[in-house]
Amino acid sequence: MIEESIKGRKVNLDLLDKEREQAHIKAEALKRRVELKKKSKPRPRQFRVAELLMRKAHPYQMENKLSPKWTGPFRVVEVLGNGAYRLETLEGGAIPQTWNEANLKFYFS
């Protein structure tokens, strides 16, 4: 009886080493995936004058979680460089602030 429990523990210890190896392999794979994701650069977007865009909505514009996350369309008036753009409404009303390309996306009608 005691010998059987000792044999059972040895088997469990052998299995434990295999489980540790598999966990280590999975952890390393996860680390590599995270590292690749961090190193990947965002795709640069360049908008031209007169293109139609949507802009990300401000938190105060969203009444609840079902509110649209994007507003627009807006027209590009001026490209300022370094990803900054000046926009206007389709009726020609100027928007006083500039917008970064990270907060803009193409409008498809």
C-alpha cells in the first residue's frame, strides 16, 4: 500500500515536469506575440484636401453606450503636417480646432 502511493507520487512528479515544460513553452510564445504586437507600427494614413472624413466623437457627444462613436462627415480643408488636419462641415462651417489622423477615418457613402 505504501509502495503503491510512492509509485503514484513518482508518476505525478514525472507528469509535473512535463506540465511545467508545456507551461513554459506557452508563456514564451505569449511573450513573443505580445512583443511583436508592441513592435508593430500603426499603418500611416494620409488624407488629402477635399476628402470626406469621420471624426471620433467626444465623450460629451455620446449620451449612452449605444450612441455613435464617430461623427461626420467632414471635409479636409488643410493638411498641416505631422498628422494634423483642419476640417469643415459639408455646409462650409469651419471647425476651430485641428484633428490628428488617429482620430479620423475615411467616410464611405
